[in-house]
Amino acid sequence: MKIRIRSIVVASLATMLWLQAALAQSPLQRGEELVRGLCSRCHAIGKSGESPLPAAPRFRSLDDRTDLSKLSRRLREGLLTGHEDMPTFRFDRDDADATVAYIRSIQGP
């Protein structure tokens, strides 16, 4: 019984530390984490490199083809594209703003 309680306490502490670290992230860090987890299978998400899926635009040049000032709203409403392989994403305001902040931070010259 003591071992089980100890395991629960350790797991709870680990979870609290993880949540605290996640909450302490800057918007840029959160945005990078989101695009890495959701977008990097198809898109180049950094300041260099090519997209794994050649037809997928590189995030560092999205401002050439997308109005980034409207992207946060589009992410909150459910980003739809004409490409059948692109899933529909719907973000809450904080995640949408963090994603756009990250995308803005990597825009090329």
C-alpha cells in the first residue's frame, strides 16, 4: 500500500512540474511546440530546410502568400485549405496567437 501511495505522489509531482513548465513557456516556445507537433510532418517549420511534402509551403515564407494578420483568426475559426491532405485545425486564442507569433519570428528576409 505504501509503495502505491508513493507512486501516486511521485506521478502527481511529475505532472505538476510538467504543467508548470508548460505554463511558463513563452508564446514563441508554445508556437514552435505546436507547429512541430502538428505541422512538421509536411511543412518546413524552421528558418531553413525544405518541406518534407514538396507541395507544402515553408512556414518561413508564409507571409509571401498569406496575410499573417488574419492567420490567428483563421486558426481559431478552423483553417481550411483546398488541399485534401491538409487537416482542419481549430485553435483556441492563445494557441493561435502563439502559432502566429512563432511563424512571424521565422519569416525570411
